[in-house]
Amino acid sequence: MLCQHYDLQLEGADSAFSVDASNVTFGAGCLAEVGDIAKGLGMGRVAVYTDAGLVDTPHLAKVLSSLRAADVDVALYDEVRVEPTDESFRMATEFAVGANVDGFLSVGGGSVIDTAKAANLYSTYPADFLAYVNQPIGHGLTVPGELKPHIACPTTSGTGSECTGIAVFDLLEMKAKTGIASRTLRPTRALIDPDCTATLPTNVVASSAFDVLSHALESYTARPYNHRPAPSSPTLRPSSQGSNPWSDLGCAEALRLLGLYLVRAVDDASDAEARHQLMWASTLAGIAFGNAGCHVPHGMSYSVSGLCESFQPEGYPAEAPMIPHGMSVIVNAPSVFRLTAERSPQRHRDGARWLGADTDDVGDGEVGELLAGRIVELMQQTAMPNGLEGVGYSVRDIEPLVDGAIQQRRLLDNAPLDVDREVLTAMYTGAVSYW
């Protein structure tokens, strides 16, 4: 893949892009290496974060055994909330402060990894909760310095949180998702063991895989890095810097793998090849969007999740209504890509082709519909909800959904087109149902 975008430079725009990546170990059984790695990072006492659904799994047992064999003391926190909130972040932070640890380790999905990131941040640099939260919801203050080492061990093939400096949560008083974004939040090490995917419920595999799909498609179709104003200082260049040649590589391969293996991995838990390939696609897309950023489908997903009142998906904890993150993203994605395709038809064509669509003899004006149709086809094959109606919304809810999403400027401003209330209204309207 060539280094692209040089012909797109705009006056006053950035002329360079930055590449940040976690130190990644990938491979079956690599969780057993965690004790040696923790010791090498100088961890004598580590806070291990996980959730109730993982406490009795062999994955956590392997991690704890490895840590103890390396004489690393463990403070275990197993109360992480799936789809975390500001309240659950605060509780996790209180545990870290009281445990007096010199490092963090997360074993779980994106909720667990994000919670460990937040606990590390707030226990290391205490502040008012909204201090580091993205503007305009929070103050968006710069993290004062480096955090304690954090080893992330993902057990789902989707969020890519082990490769990013982003922590997402529900702000309860606003009934909307938001997040904290800083390169300092990126885990120090990532141990990615694809064997963990063998125990995932079907619906979790599907939802997390669609998160990967949207990570890759959004990053690949994001506003190019040199359409973004040049930062006043190189240190202020955002991690969501827009599409760039480095991220393009990961996006392309992640989408190709999804086109080949997504349905197989959902259909058959014993298909180790397919589930391992989804884990690799998740890693590639995580590194990619950690250096390019997502855009509108993720921005729209935050209010879809935050305003949920009754939806309860199969395979997830039944303690409260929730819309899993990947599901809340993908119900919006076909509608978004129908509209963004006119700004970069070739990139949307690439995405459709990598996902398995026949792009021969398809004109630029038809690419958006082609890509949207291919995503819908994959949704139908994996029993995803039929748009917003499938997760409990109707046309009457569009206005409050727009109200929640319009504040997600970090994401919306990374889109290839300007996104205002009118554009969001059209996108939510198009996402009400697909079949």
C-alpha cells in the first residue's frame, strides 16, 4: 500500500502524522508470560482488574498463577461493570488508592481494560472527575505525566482497547457515553491470547466483531491527517489525527479478515482458525484507530447506549438494561457510510471489496449503497438487531439521540464531512431499520 494523501495537503494543515503503538505479544497461551513481564516492569504489587463473569475462568487463573510464580503480589478487583459508568470508574479508583499498588493489569474486554486505565489515571493524578474527560462534556485537561505500568490482557476479539489511549464510560447524569483520550492511557504492554475467544458466547463474538469492523472502516474513511489544522506544538497532535498511511495498513487487513472469518467465527465456537483470526483483526484495527481515530458511527453509538431503557442482549449480564458497544455502533454504520461515500468513493469501495462485496462495474454514486448493503448482509447473517428499532428505539427518539451525539466532537470532527444536527438527524433516520 502506497503512502497516500500527499496530493491532498491543504494550506495551514498538518504535514506529518505520528505513530504510537502498544508493545504487543500475540499468540495462543501467551497469558502465561504475564508474571515475567510484570516483574520486568518493576511491579511488586499489582492491581488486577476483571469482572464477575471472568472470575472463575481459566484465563484469569492462568494470569494469577503466572503472577504468583513470579512473586508478584496481587490485589484483585473483580467488580468491574460491563459498559462502565463514571460511578464504576470512581469505585475502581478507590480500590487502587487503597491497594497501594505499583502497577495495573486488566483481564477482560474493553470495559475491564478501560476501567483499569481510568483507575490508573485518577489514582496517580487525582482530580475532579470531569477534569480529564473530553470536551465539551468535560474539561479535557492534559494528563500531567506518565502513568504506572499497565498490562492489558483482552479476552474478547473486538474493542482494541489494549492498543489505544481511550477509556469510554457512561456519564450517568447525562445518560450518554463519553470518554477520556490521552496517549498516556495506552497500556504499556498488551498480551493478546486468541485462545480466550473459545469461551465467548455467540452474541458477544458478533457484537465485538462488528466493533472491529467499524473501527477499521471509520479509520480508513476518516478525514485525512493533512486536512486537519496543524497543531501549535507537535506534542499537541491528537491521537485521532485522521486517516494516514500507517493506519491504512491495519484497516485494510482487518477488513479483509472480517470478510473471510466473521460469519464463520460466530456460527461455530469450535472454529479456532476463524476466532483466532478475529482476534488478530481486532489487534490490527485497534492499532489503526489508535492512530487515526473513529468518526460518526461511534459518535452516534454513545447516545444509543446511554439512553437505553429496556434492551437486554443475550450472552451479556442481566443486571441492567444495556446495548453492547459493538451493537450500538453497527446499528448506525450502514446509514452513515451511505452518506459519507460521496466524499471518498474509492475508500468506501475498498472497504466494500475487502468485506467481500463485488465492486466490479459499480459507479462512484453507488458505492455507499453497496458498502451499506454488505454490512447489512453481515448483520443479518449474525443475528444483529435490525437498526435502531432492533434495540428499542423509534423515529420518536431521534431528537434525543441527536442531542446526545452532537456533543461528541472528538469523533464527529474526524468524519470526512462536516457533521451538524441536520446531518445527524438524517443518519439516525436512515438507521431506524434496514430490512
